[in-house]
Amino acid sequence: MAKSLFDDAEAEALRQAQPLAARMRPQSLDEFVGQQQFLGEGKLLRRLLQADRLGSVIFYGPPGTGKTTLARLLATESQSQFRQLSAVTEGVKQLRDVLSEARNRLAAGGGKTVLFIDEIHRFNKAQQDVLLPEVEEGIVTLVGATTANPFFSVISALVSRSQIFQFEPLSVADIKTLLWRALRDPVRGLGREQVELLPDALEFLAEVCDGDARRALSTLEIGVLSTAQRPLKFTRELAEQSVQRKAVVYDATGDDHYDAASALIKSIRGSDPDAGIYWLARMLEGGEDVRFLCRRLIILASEDVGNADPHALPLAVSAMQACEFVGLPEAQLILAQTVTYLACAPKSNAATMAIAQARRDVRETRLLPVPRHLRDAHYRGAQQLGHGSGYVYAHDADGAVAAQDYLGVDRTYYQPVPRGFEAELAQRLEQLRARLSANRERGTSGDRE
């Protein structure tokens, strides 16, 4: 039956009602922009499609990077029916209905079904378990999309049966490509609107969207449709007015939290104050708990600076107390001072390595008895047992260093680094150890309870 003009008009009206980002969805893999790390020529996902061996996959990454779009394209490329569910709104009943339909379709020779589940991490364990038999038998090709790390949010049985593909934010060049494509396309895009996108506005839009194609296209559409002037010069000022305040994507309980904290600590450890300040700002803008930041900086002051700068730990503790006292936004000044100080401080993990090795010895080797002359001698009967006999009171010795053995074996745990104050400690420690070890040659003398 031929389509009427009314049908065409209705289809055009529905299309125009869609936002620009939806209208500009790629129609083929050749139009798809980004994610070349697994979709480029010769890469894994491309090879799976070319070999017609596409199995279940999980797409993991931030919003606006093409997860839903690519799922639709996979269905087209594999000549499969596309069915979509949202884990936010659908439950087990809808899931079972789709799986039953897919099984019947395959049995009737109708081909495979690509089942796309958006936000799959929102399904609980029981709901995810429902998928296992059909995924195992190949009844459906599961494409799960999630912004949460699937290794923590998806059951291990599904993860083991799926290929994991991590989506990265689109590059600035990728975003520019999409913006130009939208401006030039007269059917799906804004090609009829007579818009000249100025270079500084293009650069701003490509940067401010943080690799989110949906956000970039939406900002462009808002700027164009909210301005009546034609032809339109799309300036940076118009771009700034259209985007308003930049939204900082930050999950304070998920991967963003742990990844940014890791970057902050590693930047300070690596003595880069500029990187440290950036990651601090990123966490503060994302709403990170100031107490968490303070705890991490206190730990770092001992773990990575240590005795190379003995002022680091008191400074970090003082920062915690000051932040608790003044709160945000002023606490950012205290945190910035602490981060830059710790980043510029000389570094030593000697104390960290010392306690780690000592605890390893306690766990894995024979426990050392407390030497008899070091045992507690302040109770009745201790002298009969010989406890404290031969102990030399350090303050009675020359330089307050007694030539006696405090461990019973020859072991070295603390090895100062040649940086900062610890370089001075290393020189002093060499003398101390020489004097302490003298006991092994001539034995102990003197006694003080």
C-alpha cells in the first residue's frame, strides 16, 4: 500500500520534533565518530562484525559517547532485530517477554535479536540472572550499556560471557566533526538555518562539552533556535549563553571518586603541584567530601614524604583541623596550600617500606623472642627470671646511645633516602648503627632498672 502525503508529513513532523542529537544519530558504522580504540580498522569489535561472530557485549563509559547509537548499528550490521529495554523502568516481566519473543523468532527462522539494555547496572542480581540462559544459548545478543564499572556493578556470570568495551569521552576533533556535520546537513541537521559557526565558538563548544556529543549538539541547537537573526553568526558569546554553567560530571561514590583520588595522590607523589591542584579542583567541583581529601593528604604525608620533610605530617593534620573549622568555600585555600606543599616536598617512602617489611617478617618468619635484657623487670620475681639483667640505660651512655642489641638478630628495615632531612638522618643513622652493633663484638655492660 503506497504511503500518502499525510504519512510523509507526519513522519517529517515527528522527525523535526526530535532534538538535534537524536536526528543526527549515525546511520552506518562509517558515520560513527570516536571509539577507534576498539572500532577502528583491525580492532576487536570491527573484526567480530566482519567475521559475523558478534557475541554479547557490555558498553561501559560516560554519557554522550555513542553507546546507544553503536548498539543500534550493531543490530543493523548483524542483520538482527533491535529491541531496547531500560533497566530504570523495566522489570523481570518485560524482560521475560522480550526473551520469549526472541526465542520464538529464532525458532521460526526469523533471525537473531540484539537486546540493548540501557543502564544495565540498575538491574539487581535476580534480574541479571534471568538473562543468563538466553545469553549462554545465543538466543539474544546482549548489548548492555552502563556508566558504572561493570566489574563491580554487573554479575560476574554476565561479565564472563561478554566482551567489555570501555568508551572514552570524544576528542575535541571528534566533537568538531559532529558539529560541522550537523551544520551542513540540510535534512537531519541545521543546514537550512544559514549559520556561520565562528572558530572561537567552535573551539569553545568542543572543549566545554567534555567529550559528550549529546551536550555539544544540544548547545548548538539551543543557540541557533533561540536566535531569530538569519543569516546567523554563531559567536563564542552566544555559545556561552547557550551552554550556561558547565556541568561537572562526577560520581562521588563510583569510578570518578576513586580515579580522581588516585590521580591526585599520584600527581603529588610525582612532585607535580600543577596536576595536583587540577585534580583537587576537579574533586571539589564535583562535590567531594573535604574530610576524605584531608584523610588522603594526611596518609600521603607519611607514606610518600615521611622523614624527608618532617613538617609534612603536622601540616596535613593542621589542614584537616583548619578545614573542619572554616568549611567550604574557604577550605579550598587550605587544601590548595597543603597539596602544593606536599607536591614540592622531598619524597621518601622509607618508613612505609620499613613497616611493610617488618610486618611481612612477623607474618612469614619465625617470631623473635624479646631479648632477656629488654624484658619488663618491674614486677616481683622478674630478677629471678633474669629479666632486665644486663640492660644499659641509654641516658647513662655517651651521647645517650648504649652499645647494646635491641632485636636479637641483624636486620635492617629503615633505609633513609638521600633527599631532604632524611639525608641528614642517613648520616646520623650510620653512626648509630655502628655503635649499636658494637655490642656484638664486646657484649653488654652496665645495668639500670
